[in-house]
Amino acid sequence: MAPLPAPRAIGLDVGATKIAAGIVDNDGNIAERLPAVHCPAGNQEAMLKTAFGLIETLRSRQCDIAAIGMGVAGLVDWPEGRVRTAPNSAFRDTPIRRLLQDATGLPTVVDNDANAACWAEYRLGHSASYMAFITVGTGVGGGLILGDQLFRGRTGIGTEIGHMIVDPHGTEVCGCGTVGCLEPLASGPALARYGSTAASDRPRGSLATLAGGPSQVTGETVTTAALAGDLDARVQLARLGHWLGIGIATLVNLFDVELVVLGGGVASVGDPLLDPVRASFEQFVTARAHRELPTIEPARCGPEAGWIGAALLALDTHRTRTTDAHQTAGTRPHQGGQT
Ligand SMILES: [Zn+2]
């Protein structure tokens, strides 16, 4: 008898202005992927309509979809899948999981986008039973695996790593309104700010020249120059790494993780960022001589980790729930059962 095909799920990654989507099987093999679709950030109806359209397109290409997973940039209740608020989009108290499940008839999970990316890395990339995953891009986000489970706190909105307070007497106001969060000190925009200041101080220097002027410096300008060996750019990455290292030291002090993975666009620069991160972490972690220090690694999963992780989360959650239901009721789990 031919083996049954591996179950597949649709994954979606809903960012501030675009949605990426595709289909993976239980081993993370990509069966389909669609080009990311841009949609208006301030229009909840339009974003949901776009998501439904992507799901229908994918279901028309693959008929054996077992579940749907969505990662959303925002505060998401788990397991309800209700988006309380999303800083860069229009979702407010939106029951996305129920809306998707009602519309498709498929078991669905909705989680924070960084949790989804963390799950992709845990399942397919660098993996450990106790690990922290931090994305460094437009913002700073992350997820935490404790005992091989995503840790979400009481309601699902935990592990807002970007809003860890690291510099309360500083000057940078976070998007959340607080002074001292990690995000405005260690994100892509922070790197652009550091680079722009350096370029203003040295208007004939490499960063100003490469960008076409101090005000034109972006995070990408700095990472490109750093990879080319530019010392000024590396100093700016070291400033970013200093703050990230402090954040990681706090995570390790609290949770004793054995692995820290850095993902996101800025982290893809590799050692010019990771070296100062490791140095700062070792400076600030407590009882350094009396603990096994975790390794700090660049993510193996790339920019598609959000939707891939959401799909894997859907498959893993669906399997766990149907197994639990099977054990409770003493009946066979059925394909596509509602949760
Ligand atoms: Zn904040």
C-alpha cells in the first residue's frame, strides 16, 4: 500500500503592509508559495480580504490542506487567535482565528509573527529544548522555547522581547510610548539612525558617500559597508550589538536557555553584528564563570520563516489536539476535525 501523503498546511505571514503565504508539509518542504501581496495597512477589511484570497488561491492548487496557520505582527491571544492590537496595522480586537475557521472550515491557529518564525527555526533550523529567538529588522521581536514548547505567558501576549527595558534613562522613545525599550536601540531604524549620525560627523566618510548623503543612510547602507570591511560601519553595528547583548543577557539570566538565535534582516549581516553581541552578552550575563554559556547563532530560516512557522504550528497544534481528543473520547481522530 502506498504511504499516505504528509499532511500539509497553508501558512500566512501578515506584516504591516504585506502578506506572504504558501503551503508546507509536516517536514517543512515547500509545496507552494505565492508572491507577497501588498495591502493597505490601515484597512482591516482589505487585509482580511487579501488573506482570504490567498487562501482560496492556495486551496485551488492543493486540495489536501489539513490546517491553516497565520502569524500576525501584533498582540495575539492564544489559543483564541484574537488580535488585541497591532502597532502597524488596523487590527483591533479582531477574532481572526474564528473568522478564518468559519470561512474555510479548516482548523486554524493565529499567533504572533515572531512566535511563528521562532517555531520555524526550532523545527527546521537551529534547535534546542530551551532557546530564545530574536528578530532584528524593522522592529525587534522574538519567541521563547521552554521545554520544547513555545512560551506565550498567561494569555498569549508574552515574550515581547523588543519592549524589554534596557535604557530607562535614555532618550529614545519606543513606538509603544516608553523610553528605554530594546527596540528603538537595536532595530533596523536604530542602525540607520546611528549610521546617519556618523555620516553627519564625517560627511566625506564612507557611509555618507555610499548613501549619497547623511540623511540617506539606511540600516542596509550600514550592513553593506560593514560587510565590505568599513570600520565606521562596524562601529555602528557594535553599538547595536551592545544593546542586543544586554537584552540577551537578561533573557539568559531569567530563562537559562542553551541557545540564542538571531534572525531578521539586520541579523543576516552575520559576524560584524554577532561578534559585538557575544562580547556584550558575556559582559552582562550574571555568574558567567559558573554557567554554561549559550551559543548565539544566526538564523538558518530566512525571510519566509513567518509563514512557514505558522503553517508548521497549525499542523503541530492540530495533531496535538486531535490526539488529545482521540485519547479523551476513545475514538479515531478524523481528518480536518474542528478544534
Ligand atoms: Zn516599547
